Amino acid sequence: MKLSTLSLAVVLVAGPVLAVAQDMDTSFQSLKDAVAKEDVALVKKLGAEVCAMARQAAAEPAPQGEDEKKAWTERQTYAHDVETYTEYALYAVALKSPAATQVDLIAALEQQNPKSKYLDQAYPVYLVALQQTGAAAKVPAVAEKALQNFPENEDLLMVMADHAMNQRQSDRALNFANRLVAAMNKHAKPEGMAQADWDRKKSVALGRGYWIAGVIQGERNQYAAANKDLRAALPLIQGNAAMAAPALFYLGVANYNLGKMTNNKALVLEGAKFSDQCAALPGPLAEQAWKNSAAMKADAAKMR
């Protein structure tokens, strides 16, 4: 992380401001040394102390004279840079730590600044660490609160879409799923992430978002929307029978009904095809899908 090269201690200031500047410079260097050594306890302790100093320095009122304002502005920039570094320190050391330490350091970062740009990157690690440390029950509450500051974070949105779906909160699940799809279609590959890893993450997130939206729309007999989202989901969920079976079931129902409404025999037969594919998969939907297919084919035979 780059910082302004200005040191508060070398800016000509007077009285308490100079004292704060000198103390902050000393503690700031100690924090950087602790980060380099990956000293978890010291990073956490100094991070909080240096942050408080930086905020105190940033609270220095603007001077009246124009001649003094340039130096004051430089001190303000430096103080804000130092504060941002304290957030980076917690994040950087957390990434290299075991799960329990990750939870501790990222929670400290969250408390220090819930809008820190480093939290946007840290939440995927934090959520996994909570699960690994036996605190999986806390994940939905953490994710929902974090979304207030990072409303397009795909990891948080996927957690909440899944949670709402599992809780049968269909309105919330549909909302989170649609937001997840919109976010993933907007986001570019993060800097430093391998293209293959990003492609894999994007496929999983989009597949989940489209699937949740499509299944809920299918349950609500919103045939056109279900058909659109489930067709988008299908190639992304190949090999996952637990997701493919409901997708194929509701695609069958949607295409059959769209075909009946528009007197389109091809769509009715496509509904039967999807139903046959669902019936071939083991699970609670197989028998009903087989019956649906037979009825669809019978109706198609009566159409011109």
C-alpha cells in the first residue's frame, strides 16, 4: 500500500499537534514493522492506537491564514493515509493467518471502519473462517449487515440469496438473487485474481442467482421469467443434479404453458423434453415430471 511521503513530524507545527505527530510517526513505524513480522497481537494493538492518533490529527481545525493551509492540507492527507494503512495492516495479516485469527482481525477491522475498502475484499475470507471456527450460525447476520455498506458484494449476496431460499423467504431470495446476477454481470475480474479462478467464481455465482430466481418464478407460475432465468442457469449448473432437477422441472412447466398460451406446438414439445430430462434424474420431482411429460405429449398431438 502506498502512502504519502510526508511525515507529520517534519511539518512545522506547534504545541499539541506536533506532539501527536511525533507519537504517531513512531507508532506508525512500529506498526509497519509488526506487519512485516506478522505479529498478530502487536498489529491489532498498534492498529487501534495508530488509527486513534490519525483521527485525532485529522481533526485538527483548518487554519485561518492562507499561508498555513498548504501545510495543514498535507497533514490532513498524511493522517488519512495513515488511518487507511491501519486498515490494510489488519487485512493483510489476517489473510496470512489461521481461521480463528482471521475472524479476530477482520472483526476488529469491521469495528474500526465498517466501510473500509479492505472489508469488501475480506468478507469472503471472513465468512469461510466463521464456518471453520464453528460460528456458521453467525454468517447470515454478518452478511446482511455488511450488505448495507457493500450492496454489490457478490459473496455477501450469494450467502443471503441461499439463506433466504433455504428459509423459504421467497421475496427476499428473489431480490438477493436478482441483485447477485446484476452484480456479477457488472463486475470485472479483480486485480490479482487468476482468470480461471474468476471464471469459476462467476459461473458459480451466476448459476446460483439465475437458478434461485428461476425456481421461485416457476413456483409462482411466472412462466416467461422462469424460462429466461432457468435457461441461463442450465449450462452453469451442469453436473449438479440437486439444482438441475428443479430447473428442468420448471422449464418443462414454463415451456408447456407458454406453448399453450401461444398455440406453439414446438414449445409444448420442448416442455415435454425438459420434463423427460427431469424424470431421468433421481429425486422427488422425477415421478411428477414423467406424468407431466406424458400429458404434454398428449396435448401436443392434438395441436396442428
